[in-house]
Amino acid sequence: MPGAHENGRVEQPWILSSAAEAALAMARAATDRDPLRLGAALQRALGLDASQRAAVLTQLSLEDRATTRWHAPATDMRLTREGLEQATRPVLAEWRARQLADAGVRQAADLGCGLGLESRALARAGLRVRAVELDPDTAAFARHNSAGLDVTIHVGDLTDPAVLAWALDGADAAFLDPARRDPTGPRTIDGRTGHRVLDPESWSPPWSWVRTLADRLPRTVVKVAPGIDHALVPSDASATWAAVDGDLVEASVWFRGFAGLPARRALALTHDGSLDLLTSDASVDETVTGVRDHLIDVAPVVTRSGLVTTLAARLDATRIDPHIGYLTRDGAPVPTPFHTTYRVLDVLPFDRRRVGSALAGLGCGALTVMKRGFAADTEALRRQWLRGCHGDRAMVVALTRIGDVPTAVVCEP
Ligand SMILES: C[S@@+](CC[C@H](N)C(=O)[O-])C[C@H]1O[C@@H](n2cnc3c(N)ncnc32)[C@H](O)[C@@H]1O
């Protein structure tokens, strides 16, 4: 497919031009970011027309949103609203790229590259990248975002056999991030596009197509929603659930070409790159005991990956019930990004009045109510209980079920 990466469009969006670069530099430096006044200043100083001014203001607000989400400046990138919603966080793309580089991958195909966050991370990890993107404008942004790196981007449909053959030529691994939003769906109030498409056969490309690709190139990695049904993951594949700064953001399926990976992993990253991993090949502790000195609230990345008992073994903790995600342990708290520890003050069968009096008696002044396996309006209970409290201690009530008994565990952070 000679010159394939040059196809698709003659004219690129103005925001990718050098004139836009100058306008963005001026806008970023402005102390007054009021859109009307900033727009007027851009018109006066640089003669920008209305659509150019709007493009600069939109880019500025997307940069701010990305900087907040990523905890890193995004000024070297050009963003679109849809692209940013779907983009992998840089710290996670960098982790994945390092994994591929460490597995000996030299050339990767990034199939459905969006704004190019993964392509960029792969290239920075030393890989050659061939990327495919259906939407010509998005591809132009990806090209801008990977300028100077060993990334070649083709505008086309990755399910087209000729396009796929070009992308896979020389590749020893493929990365896919299927589109999981319906762009024709309604927008939310903050401009996010439509509803999430939950049926994997409605993703673009669909899950069955992904499986066929993985048969052809077993070193295939696919980013999926963290709520993925475990039954979709083939028995010879490995799945990783990832949290960044405590937010569960994605899962990824690593097909059978990545031999030796545990069946399941929970990855906790922070924006500054620190990392912790729980794996399904570690020991597990299924022991159930009564509530001990501390209650442990397990992070969503652990519950979604099904690694609660692995965490229990690591913390020398036990379960309070075989079906509930709270753990318990004695001794000094051991911090990990996979859980939060609370000191237990009282454990009582759930009864609104009794819990209220216990809180008042313990000097509660600020309260959080959380629940697992317990149906309740936690905010209504919190307000009701706080009305009877006049102390100054911050407390947490965990509502749960131990066996058949609805239980309240009163704790402090
Ligand atoms: C979830 S986004 C990728 C985001 C990207 N990984 C990133 O971090 O920026 C999926 C992308 O795949 C593209 N796409 C969907 N179906 C495609 C197809 N059949 N061929 C090529 N690209 C496709 C969409 O246009 C969208 O940009």
C-alpha cells in the first residue's frame, strides 16, 4: 500500500496549522481567559475569524480538561472532544508500551488509533508503529501528536483486508481499542458523546472480529471496558484491570501470544508513574472470620478483577463473609493502592436507632456511610444519624451483610 499514509485528505483542520500554534501560545499566556474578551484579543492581534477563534477556545478548554485528567500538561497535543473521551491516559499507554517492548515486540499495529496516545507511547518505547484510523480528521490529529516519531498513519477501515495486511506487515504485535460509544447517540450536558455501547458485537470492530485477528496474530492486546464480562476472555488469554489514581479506567485482554502472563492482573498506577500489581498466580486466602481490629474496603480494580482473596493473602487479612468484598485484619495498617483501612469501633446488627445512638455515644461529628451487599439510601441514613450527633470525630459506617445478618460496622478513618 505505497503512500497509503498520505491518503484521505488534502486539507487538514486549521487548528493543526502553524498559525493556530501561534494563536494557542497567545491564548495560553493570557491572564484573562474570559471567552469573549480572549476571542476579541485574538481577533485584534492575529485577525482570526469566528471559526478560528472558536477552534482556539475549544482547544484551550480541551487542554485544560486533559491536564486535569492526566495530571500532565497536554500542550504538545491537539485534541478533539470525542478523541479525548476515548483516549488512553498517557501513564497507562506508557505502561502497556513498556510491557510490549519488554516482551521483545519491535513493530506494532495500532488499529483504530484515535488521537494516537497509544501509538505515541509505543514509538517512545522504541517500537515502529503502523496505525489505522477511520476518521480522516482524527487521523490528522494523531499525525500531529506523533510528529517526529516512528509512526505511520493510514486513513481507512481496519477491517478492510488490504488495510489490515498493510498494518500487520512486519508487525509482531497488534493493539486495538475498539470504539465503544455510539457517535450518533445524544450528547450529555458536558458534551460527551452518546451512550456507551455495551454489546461487544456492536463495538467497532466487533469482539468476534477481534478474536479472528488474535487467531492470526496471537500477540494481540485489546483495550476494553472495565465492566467486561469475564466469560468473554478466552481461557488461554490474560486480562488486566487498571486503575489510575484510584479510578478504575479500563481492562485489557492479552491474547495467547503473551505466554506466561497470569490469568488476571489488577494494576494500580498513579499519574506520576508509581505502580503496584496484584496477580492471580499469587496465593489466596479464603478464610472467613468475625470483624477484627480493622475493616478493609477493597478498591474496584480488585473486585472487578476477582482478586479479593489474593489481596487478603497479601495483607494477612480475612473475609468477613465469603460473598462480601470487605476484608478484616489486626495490627498496624499496611498501605497499598488496592484498599482503604478503617479502625473498627463497634459492630452491631443493623438497627437505625441503635446505630444512631452508637455514633452519638462515640462523639461522631462527620460521617460517611458506605455499603456492600446491603440495599439502603446511604445519604438519607447519613443525614438522619448526623442530626443526633454533636461530637467532633470523623466516622465511617459500613453497612453490609454477614451471613444473613444485616450488620453495621462503625469505624474511623
Ligand atoms: C477508542 S478510540 C481509540 C483511542 C486511542 N486508543 C487513544 O488512546 O487515543 C477508537 C478509534 O477507532 C476508530 N475506529 C473504529 N472503527 C474503525 C475501523 N473499522 N477502522 C479504523 N478505525 C476505526 C474510531 O474512529 C476511533 O477513533
